[in-house]
Amino acid sequence: MGWRRRRMALTVTLIGLATFFTPLVDTDSEVLGRTHWSPLQVVLAIHAGALPLGHAMLRDAMLRGQWVELGIDMFLGVGIVYFLLSLIAGAVVIFPSARFVGIAAGTGAAVTLGELRWEYFDFQEAIYGAPTAFVSGHRVHAGVNCLILLGMLVLLLFIAATKQLD
């Protein structure tokens, strides 16, 4: 990757990572006094044990010593996308490989499409403690967050695949 594509990829990646701090996830009813959440606020509330996922999953997994299962449950979906965006940012700065950026962005886009398809399952479970089907009347709306991430990842795929941008 040339200097110009690296700069574009890093800019797009940083915009995608900024959504981690932006309250783009909405709930139908107040949870802990708020209806707008950022992924960071969700993670902090889980860590503090204030959300249902924090209480139930952390306690049960810690008691049973199932650390791998806990990590997969907590970070499946959107968490993987943010991890991939972090890897892309590091790779663009340290080891600029268009192939790596393309593979990571493609994987992230596929995961984000799955998250859209499965109705933001990880946010729903983290905030309400169960998927939509088990929590009557309470829904999480994370479509804006997922669509922004998907747009950033598709743009990264385009940047990685288009050599003429250099």
C-alpha cells in the first residue's frame, strides 16, 4: 500500500473505531437510566456488573472457570469488528499490507452483516440479559452503529483493492 492509500485506510479505520465511543445503540425502555448507549458504555456496565449479562454470565462463567466461553459470548459480533478495526489500524501504520486490510475488512463486513441479520443479538443479550424473543416489549436498536461499521468496512475493502488510488 502506498502512502495515499495508507492515509485513507487509517482515516476510515479511525472513523469506524470512533463509533465505539459514540452512543448509537438505542433501547425501547430505560436501562440504568438511559436509552442511548455506546459500545464502551455497554462494556463498562457489564464490567461493573450493572447489566444482566454482567451479573449472570460473569458470575456463572467465573464459578465454572469457563473463560473462553465467556470471551466468545461477550465479544462475538460487534466486538470482533472493533478488534479487526484495531488490527487494521495497527497494520496500516506498522506493516501496510493491502491483502491483510482486505481480508480483515471482508471478515468484519461479514460479521456485521450477520449482526444486522440476527437483530443485534449481542447488544440485546448484554443490555436485557436475553434475546428479543425472551424479553417482551424490550428491544435494542443498533442498526445505525452496524450500518456505519459496514460502510467503513466496505470502504476499506475498496481502498485495499484499488491500486489506482496510490
